[in-house]
Amino acid sequence: MPAMVSSAVDRGDPGTERHSTTPKSLRQLLGLALGALGVVYGDIGTSPLYAVKECFHGLHAIELSETNVLGVVSLIFWSLTVVVSIKYVAFIMRADNRGEGGIFALLALIPTDRRVLSSRLQSRVAVAAIFGAALLYGDGIITPAISVLSAVEGLEVATRAAQPVVVPATCLILFLLFAVQHRGTEKIGLVFGPVMILWFIVLAVLGIVECQEAPRILLALNPVHCFRFFAANHLHGIIVLGSVVLCITGGEALYADLGHFGARAIRLSWLALAFPALVLNYVGQGALLLSHPEMAFNPFYGLVPRPLLYPMVALSTLATVIASQAMISGVFSLTQQAVQLGYSPRVRIVHTSSETRGQIYVPGVNAALMVSCIALVLAFGSSSRLAGAYGIAVTATMGITSVIYFFVLSRSWRWPLWKALPLVAVFLFFDVSYFGANLLKVLDGGWFTLLTAAAIMIVMFTWHEGRDELARAMMSDRAPLRAFLAELPGQSFSRVQGTAVFMTVSPVGTPSALLHHFKHSHVLHERVILLSIRSVDVPAVPASDRVGIEDLGQGFCRVVAFYGFMEKPDVPDVLRMAARLGLETDPESTTFYLGRETLVTTGASKMAQWRKRLFAVMSRNAQTATTYFGIPVDRVVEIGVQVRL
């Protein structure tokens, strides 16, 4: 068994893609790059709608002067260059975990050997990663709200009479967006790429046309204007930096979607189209402000010729819906990973595609996101007010990613400190600067993101610690399996035809359900399978390493199935794999025995009483093991067990 675990956790070499998304031809590479434009760059691609506007017309707007315009555009250009192009595209995406990316995949690359990294340091890094994941939930709530609201606000540029309908129209679009989630993104995904190609081309054209009016804006590409901006504005410049960071929101998606498209496709779509188009549009908005400072209230739509305003609002709305879809899908995937890693109760997960792995829909999370997004729009009322809540989640997660990446470089890839430290220090300089600037916006709405992340962290750690305490409580009453089997020959009981499968969390000891069943019925099936589903710290486990079988004698055998944190366990599939290894079972004569724990919160556990009660509530409302593991409902016997926590 240990050998199987180690083979499943193949950490690989940096930059090596071992995933089905590795393109085998130029045509396939272009197809993946096209899909990446829609899914990966939807969020960052719609940032021009509000990033520049917030600097000169937001809650903390700065004076509209040539120094400030050149400074803001310069900050935006170098943020896109250093944070996105260099940090994520050139470096972070090399840290693939069997072809997968994201904060959990990055965390899983850190060695668990205490000789390499102390257990205390490992736990602190894990806490940071969980906090980053919790922040992404807050980002998943804000992104659809601010993106769609910013697009619909373009109607105000066309006519002031449209102002009363902006919020209702935004709420309606968000409602429809979440209402169609159960259909999955596979079909609508076919139009994502072409729409985003049109979007980026339009961004570039609008920017190029406006640059001809004020070509001196190209001076902003010189980083010296960043320093002049801060020298002229001091603290106010740092506050505005919290608005500049809106241009890189969505940058984390490059790494998180690594497994869906592969590094080559993501890099190609960024360098060939997304990055140049974004730079041209931001430069164009800067040129517009130099020539027409009265357009500061919405410089993005100020680039659009008046006859094209309504079509542009429609295209912007479609682009923001695509951006929101990508974020929603990311939250669904994050939830699945949290369940597999033991940081979330089991939830109903619906696979919307029989061919594409990762196409999932989580009804409970979808409903919560919909209510939260619509409530945010109603509470804040405008993208400028909502921008105060945006940015903290992104910058904090980016900083956490840099820290974890340092441990991967120094402990997993064995980079010397003189090589790893300066690189990560540059990344952290930008991350910490952005995060510090956004902390100044806490009272303007940033409190929402921090409050959401704190609540989700409490839920995650309560569930994780509660499951550990529950396992300890049950193991203390669990008899050694060898002792149970040794006593069987002296017992008076009957054996009946068929197979009994006892689900057990731990592959050690005798399952409580088996003990209770045997104690009260004095009956055992001809074949008894003790089945454990184990989660390992890789995204996906190869089929060859999925199942391990151990013959225990007397008709008993133990089966252990391993699943990665991006996979959903399937018990019937496990039994089919076991059959190919020689453990034949007849589905019609197989009965599954599950233990259903009733928690009593008056036990000796050191958890706080309110956390025990919270864990008990989550446990009662978690999806049943029968549904989650895909067990046939007509072949399940549940045995109640009372556990003091």
C-alpha cells in the first residue's frame, strides 16, 4: 500500500506537462489557445471597463493631470508585465502538479518529509493556502457583480435616462447567468473563444485609434513615470495603487486553469492577443483623458464612437458574462477540491459532461453565489462603490502564492537561496504593495471580502478538525481487525450468500458498522469487503494506481481506493476495477453497509462548544455517503452509531 501512495504522488519536474491537454499538433494548440481566451482571460480581459475609471473617478480619485495620467498608465503597464507576464506566465506556471495548477495543487508540491520542512512550518503554509482559497470564494462573489454592473453602466454614457434601469438590469442578467448553470459550460463554451477574440480585437482597435489623438501617452511605457507619480502624490498615490491593481484581477486564473488548457496554450493566447490588446486599450484610455478630461467618469466607453455605444454595451455585457462564468466554474472546482481534501462537508456535485473532466455544477454553491452577487449589487449600487471590496482577495492570494512558490523552489526543486530568494522577493514586492494599498480600502467595502474569507475559513477548519476528532473518537472504540478475525472461528454465526461491502474512513481496525451488524444479527456474508476511499495530494490518480487489494482470510478482504483532490469518488467504479484485479463481485448480490454517526457534543474533545455545534450542523446537512460515492440506493443498509465529540 505505501508503494501505491508514493507512485500516486509523483511530483515531477518543473515545467513538465503530463496531462491530456498537452497539444499534439499546431491545430490542437490553437484550439486550446482559443478556449483559454474565453475561460482564462475573461476576468482580466474585462478589467478595462473599470480599472482606469476608478483611478480618476472613484471614491479615492486622483487629480486629472498629465503627470498622473502617465503615472497610472505606466503602473498598469508594468503591473501587467511583471505580475502577469513574468510572475505567472513565465514562472508560476512551471509549477504544475501532474499538469494541474491552482493554490491546492501548488501546496501539494511541497514535500511532507519533516527532514525537509518542519511540521510546524508545513501547517502554517497549509493555513495560508486555505486562507487563499477562502479569499477566492469572496472573489467569486464580487467578480460577477462588478463585471456585469460595469458593462451595464455603459448605458449611462449613451443616455442619462438609463440610470434607473442599470441596477435592475444587472440583477436580471446575474439571475439568468446563475439560472443556466445547471446546463454546464460545455455547449456555451464553444462561443466563448470567438466572442473574446472579437472583444480583444475591439479593445486594441479602440486604443490604437485614440492614441493617434495624443501619441505622447506612449511615454507612459517608461517606468520612470511610476516613480514621478508617487513622488508627486505620496500617500494618495498609494491609495490609487489599490485601484490600479484592478487591472490584474483574474491573473490567478492563468495558473488555476493550467490543467484545462496547458501552459503552452495559455502563454500563446496571452502573449499573442490578450496582453497586447489590454496594453493598447489602457494606453488609449490614457490618451483620451489627456485630450478629453471630461470623460473621466467612464473613459472606457469614452473610446467608443457614439453610434456604436449600444452594440459595445451588448458586447461588454457578453464579455463580462463569460468572465463571470469562468469565475463561477472556478468556485465549483475549488469546492470539489475542498471536499476531497477534507475541508468541506460533502455537497451535491453534478457532472454536466460525460467527456470533459472538470465540467461540474454544484447546486448549493450556485444558489449561495447568486444570492450574494445580487445582494452586493443592491447594497453597493455602482461599480465604483463595489470596487472598494475588490482587490484584497486577489492581492492576498497572489502574495500567498508567491510564498508557497518559494518553498516549492527551495525545498522541492532544491534551488539555492541566492537564486530563489531574489526572484520571490521581486514578486512579493509587488504583491505586498498591492495588498497594503488595498487594506486602505477596508472601510470602503474591503471588509466584505475579509469577512467572507474569515467565515469560510472557520467553516473549513471546523469541518477538518471535527472530522479528525470524530475519527479519533471512533478509533478509540474500534477493535483491532486481527483480534476480530481471530475470534470468528469460536463464534456461533451464519454465513449467507453474496457480498457485503463495509465503507470505512480508516483502513485500520474493524469498522464500527461491521461490529454492530455482527453483534446484533450474528450473520456474515460469504465475502466481506472493507472499503476505504483515500484522498491523496495530487490532482488525479492514474487508473493503474487507483485500487489496492489485501486478502485478510476467512472471506474478508480490504480494498483501498485512492482519489486525487480534483476527482470525485465512485464506489461502483472501484468495484469494477477490483474485479479486473481478481476480486469478482456480483452487483445484484452485493449489499453496502454504512455507518451513520449521531453526534453528541458533550464529549471530551478540546474543540470549543460552538464549533462542536457548528460541526454537528454541517454533518447533519452534508450530502449522504450513498449519493456522494454513487452507491446504488436500493442496496444500502445504514447502521446508526452515537459518538460523543
